[in-house]
Amino acid sequence: MRGLNHRLPPLVYRIPGQEDGPRIWEMVRDSRNLDLNSSYFYLTMSRWFSLSCRVAVETESNTLIGFVIGFRQPEQPDTLFIWQIAVEARYRGKGIARKLLDEVTGLPDIRFVEATVAPSNIASRSLFLKWAQSHESSAVLCSGFGEDCFPGNEHEREDLFRIGPLSERRGPRRRSIDESIAIEKQ
């Protein structure tokens, strides 16, 4: 029956491995609304930038149902830039994207989160605003990339969200870098 709240199957949130890169690429391709990068991009992010990324996987079927890709900004190492975040359509609205953000920002030295979001992407705008509010952090909207920054002016402008400073008493227990590496090796 439609409209009933069905329980989520057991999920695991973890640091991605190289084997997750192709699955992330397929999920973005199949979404038809995210900017699709090369498969090489998703492989490198899953391998060499994995500590700033997370995946949500259905435990029983090992099905990828969500991911977040980010990187630390070299000039501001306490700032995590969120490149992409997505959750499979049938799992949306269940808090998985917020949990992915909680997990990826769990290191104690991440104080700010930034993301660029197009004005038409209401779901992402809402996600970042609600996430900031739930962590008692401000969300400031700044100029990101204007349409004239993109070749051929064929891309909508991207506004920059800056969230923070992140509260020390927020979300899941913040992990040390050693704990995150240990989790990755499991």
C-alpha cells in the first residue's frame, strides 16, 4: 500500500573504496539530473580522497543507495567542500543524505562545510539549510560561479553555501583521523 512508512533495510555508512567508484558513477549517470563527471573522477575520489567521502550501502544486498563526495580545501583545511551528494529516489526523505553529511563531517578539525548549489536545485538547498539548522550553525549564501563562468553559458549559476562553524556537540561522536583510517580498512 502506498504512503505507508516502510522501515529502511539495514544500512552501513562507510568510507568508499576504489571498487565504489564505478557504482557512484553509475548512480550519477542514472540520476539524469546530477552533473556526470568521468568515471576516472569517481575512481580517484574513492581511492585518494576517500576520507572526505562516504557511501550508504544496503547491508543485505550490498547495494549503493547514497553517497557524498567532498574534499578539503587546500587553502582552508578546516573546510570541507561537498562536490556531490545523492540518494537513490526510493530512499529519499528518510534522512540518509543528512546522515551522510554527519558522517563525512565527523572529523574534529572540520569546522566549515561549503557547497555550490544551483537555484533550481530546491532539494539540495533545503538539505544544506536544514542540516545547518540541525547543527546550530549558520548557513551563508555567497556568490559562487555565475553562468558566465561556464563554457557556452549553458550551465545555471551555482551559489555558494558556507555552513559553520560546526558545533562541537553535534551529531555523531567526532572521529579522529586514526579512527577513520581504521574504519576504512575494515
